Amino acid sequence: MERIDLFDRDGHPLGRTRDKHAPRVPGEYGLHAIIILKTEDSPLPGKGEGQYILQQRSLKARFYAGKWDVTGGGVHAGETPVQAAVREAAEELSLTLSPECLQPFHHYRVTWDDGSGLLITVFACRVHVPEAGIRFDPYEVNDVRIVPFHTFYEHVMDHNDEAFGDALRRIEQTV
């Protein structure tokens, strides 16, 4: 059973946890980490278009089933967003990330109709793609592709806002 720490909408800890799948309560927010994975062999910023890891969510996923998306997931109780980012990359894509490589680029809040939500941190890093390719968890991921930034951006932006798009463009220009 996965547990999550609870926060108010401004990120202050509420001092309690709950089961990840328990009914949500208005005013309770969990933490979520997203990792934008740019391949280490991408050109340096300003020297050409970067290459990014894009994953297709499981066709059985609760949210965005079958969508091409970024890597990420919920922050477990007692975990930091950086620790969650490292864990999610390992769980979903069998990639080993160093916490030091993760650069935070964007923070935002999602509030759902029921008054609960998520506090999301978007990280970016360059990652080594194994010669044999990326081994992914078929329970969470249906497929993985390495695509140029413009393709990555197009897929990810079909369900994100302009502020998220600004963060993606900053990542492409600086990572």
C-alpha cells in the first residue's frame, strides 16, 4: 500500500498521510514529480534540436491512457520530489538517474473539481540511453520513443498549459 504525505494548497505540510488511492478530501494536496529526459548525446543548447524520451502511457492507465507523455509519478510518504523522480525513472524506464543531475524547472498546482489536488515539480536532466535501448515496465508504459524536441513538445502539449510549454522551451534552451 502506497502512502502519500498531505499538504495544503500552498505546500505547507498537514502533518498526516493517507493511502494513495483513498478518497480525496478538499484542501488536501499530494506531491508529484515529472522528469523531462533529454538524451546525453543531444546537441548542446543552441547547437541543434535536442532528443527526448517520450513514453506512451499504459492503455490501462487511470489517467491519459495511451497518451504519449513525460515520465513521472506521485511522491511517496517520507520521500522528496527528487527521490521520487529518481525512483520513477528507474521503475518506469529502468534508467538510473543521479539526484545531482535533476534540475527543477517548473512548479505548479493542479486543483481538481473536488477541491483536492497535486503540487507538481518538473525536473530536467540529460540521461544516458543504454545501447540495448530502454527497458520499460509494461504495467505503466506501453511504448517508448526518442524524438526531437518539436515532436516531444507537440505530444506533451496536447494536455498541458502554456506555462508548462514555457518550461519545456527553457529546458530545450538550457539543458
